[in-house]
Amino acid sequence: MPNLNATVIYELIGYTASALVLVSFLMKDVRTIRLVNIFGAIFFVVYGVLTKTWATATMNVALIAVHSYFLIKMRRKPSQDSDSSDS
């Protein structure tokens, strides 16, 4: 692998984050959207810290928390499929 300078590495991290967020919106399953988006947000946090863009890092930490909260909530929620058949 060629010797890449820090700027190129930072840009690759940023582009990877952007690609993951973009791909997450192509998913149909909400759980998958949130999981892929979390990985994108993790890359954005790393990018934000490395480039000292604290607003980017902070917002993506918040997004990770929000997505994690809803994933945990989805996991604990009983299936609604059985409720809809009762009507």
C-alpha cells in the first residue's frame, strides 16, 4: 500500500461514512437502516475527531445514541403481527 498522507486518509474515512449513510437509506428494513447508519455515524465521529470538526463528531455521537435507543426499544417490543389479526 502506498504511503498515504493524513489528509487522504481523513478524506477516505469521511467518504466511507458518507457512503454508509447513503446506502442505509436504500434499505427497506428499519433495523438494517439503523445498524448501517450507526456504522456510518461511527466513521463520522472518527472523521470529526481527526479533523477537529467537533459539531460533526457531536452530532454523530447523538445519532448513535438515538439509533441505539430505538434498536433496543424495537428489540424489547412484542410483535405487533399477532395484535393486528385480533381485529
